[in-house]
Amino acid sequence: MHTFRLVWSALQPAMLITALLVPATYSFLLFDASRHLAPAATLSPAADSATSAGRSQISALAQIGRDMFFDPSLSGSGKLACASCHDPQHAYAPGDSLPVQLGGPNRARAGLRAVPSLAYKEHTPHFTIGPDPLTPDNDAPPPAPQQPAEGVKVASVKKADKTSAAAVAAEANVPQGGLDWDGRADTFQSQALFPLLNENEMDNHSPMQIVDHLRRAYYANDIKKLFGDNIFGQPGLALDEALYALVRFQLEDSSFHRYDSKYDAYLSGKTKLSAAEMRGLKLFEDPKKGDCASCHLDKPSRDGLIKPAFTDYQYEALGAPRNMAIPANHDQNYYDLGLCGPLRKDYAKAGAYCGLFKTPTLRNVATRHVFFHNGYFHSLKDVLHFYVERETNPGKWYPKLPNGKIDVYNDFPPQYKKNLDVIDAPFDRKFGDKPALNDAEIDDVIAFLQTLTDGYRPQEAQTAKK
């Protein structure tokens, strides 16, 4: 078990997930789990038909992970499960419109950030600063994270320009990878441990409290069968194995990584995009228009083995307006600075990266109810209008100061506003300029983004047209 885990953690993140699905130690424990799996995420009219397709078997270890994922008794309140915020019916994201989710002892404490989806995380590289470890021609191991030189402006180089000398030089300072909005977790295990212990989330006061919950869980005997009758007498090991079970569930259950959207069918030649969807795709890729694909990569790997996750796993400062619906923001001295904290501590003094947040996947983005790390926006149309109007019409998005001036980028301390991207389209316009996308073009981009929703079935779509 531990030998496999060490080997697994050393593998390049870009390897096929099929090579990681079942550790040899537990291959004999496979069983039909289709009766026990969570309902398929109802993300499109055809999604329910995929309930057990491609995931009829998961290991006994993954089954324990699944039980844990849906178990509210693992929280301090006894009322909050992982699935409460990562709902499989909503692509493992929240199903409500709250900007941040509620947890704590009475499920009344507000979190600090919008909850991201847990889907499509399987190829996320470890956090690094430097050349992209997923670059096909780069066989060297990823460099260790480095503290950046103060004053380095990552946002000052066009991401769409992959050949300029400036881009090559800047790549040495690009943060990328890691889980969560700030990349602070390098493994699924450490990512899961944070909400289990966080006072605003599952609110366990110590790792031992989590183990106590597991000892009393209805699946405790299954844990003993797998790891020995004395497993709970070794609480550190028990927690380690339990967290790894959560990892196996997320890797083995294909509902976390369906890759069955209309766009996937289009890439494999099984369907065609509509005229509006195709126009939207072209705008999505155009470096002078939407320029979305420079961060949300929409092409498979060069060898075709890894399908696009619609993220480059890198970090951007986009300047979403301050969301006063988050209680923490009522303190005028409080700022969520992403890589610089408050949740991440090791880059607190790395001013060049303050305000940067990881680029999320756009898969299933049309099913989301809130957008950005602070959940400020509630529709894709508003998000896209903000993108193209942030610079051309800032008064539409930011409040006025008492002196009548517009408080642009009002969720950034003044010294870090230089970190915002004003180089890449559509942020490269000036006040009063024509936006990079007009209303009709925004509608086309949204039409394309809707093709990224899981559960598309080409045959059923053709039947519906007749």
C-alpha cells in the first residue's frame, strides 16, 4: 500500500489516469458498486443515462472513500458532508447561489471563498514556480517552488504570445499547479484535510476527532476488514488511509472526470457544433477577441492521450469587484490575496503574486451559480461583460469613492493593483474604447461554453432534432 502510494506520488501528473485507477494491492477487491454510486450529475437531459456507464466497478478502498464523501457525521456539527458543498448533481460544486458556503458547529459560519468544483482535477500538477511541467518537450522534473523577486510583473506579458523573448523570460516566474484557489494543497489528501479541520467548514478541532468519527461510522467494520482490526489503535495511520480512500474515490469514479460533453464529441468527430457554437469557439480562441484559450486550454495534449481540462493550472489577477455578501469583507482592512493569503502562508511576502488565483476549469461552467473566487457574479453573461468592460467602462462594475472617482479594482490594496492583467485581451482596452466583444459575440461565446456541460449524447441529440 505505502510502496504504491510513494510510486504514485512520484508519477508525472500528466500520465493517463487509467494507469492510476486501482493499486495492485487491492485489485482483487473490485466489486460491482453501481447500486451504491452517487446519482449521476444531472447536467444535461442525457446525463442520467450515464449513471453506471464506465464506472460499474470501484475498489473496496474507493468504496470507503465514497462512504466518507457522503457522510455528514465526519463533521463537527454532524450535518455537513463533503458532498454538501461538492454536490455530484452539480458537477461536484455547490448547488445553491451562495457566494460562500456555510459550515461550523451550527452550519452558520460563512467561508472565505466560493467553493470550486472537485471535477477534472486528476491531472493537476504540483505547485511550482517556473517552466510548465506539463510541457510535452520538458522531460526534466518540475522545479522546486521559489520565492519570486519583488517587482516581477507576471501580468505584464501576453499569455497568447508563446514565442516572444519576454514570454520566455517571464515563464521562469509563473506560478502554476496545486489544488484550491491558491494551490496550497499539493495532494488530494491534504486538500481533503483542510475542510475537515477548518472552523468555517467541517469544524473538527483535531485530526484525532476525525478518527473518532471514523471509528463510529457505519462503515468502520469495512475499514477494519481492509486495514486490520487494530487500525483505530493507530490513529495517524487510520487517518492517512482514510484520506487516501477519498483520493481513490475521486480517481476511480468517472463522474469526477466524464469527458462526455458535446465538445468532447466534437473533438472525436461524433457531432458538429452549431453555427453559434462554432462562432463562440473562434471568439474563445481569438487572441484579439475573447482570448479565453490562452488560459483555458481547449486542445488535447500533443499525443492525444490527455483531453483538455480548460485550464492551464496557472494564476491570474483579474480584479473581480469586492463582494460585500462575504462577511469577512466587512472589515475594510481585510483582503483575500490568493497566493499571498490569508489561507496560504508561505507566500505572504511575495508581493508580485498577491491577488493571483488559480485559473479554474471551464468544464460544466454553464451549470455554475457563482463565479470567481469570491462568488461575486451569478451569470456567465455578467462574467463576460465584466471581462470586456472592466477597462472600457469601469463605473459599471466598481463603486464610487466619496470624491466621485471610481474605486477601480476595489478588492485590491493599492500596492498590488499593478499585478492585474491589463496586457491580454480583452483587458488590453482603455477607458471609452469599444469592448473586445459585443452583445451578440458574448451570446456566441456562452453558446460554446454550454457545449462543455457533461452528459451529451450525440445519438439522442440527433433524435431530438427529428
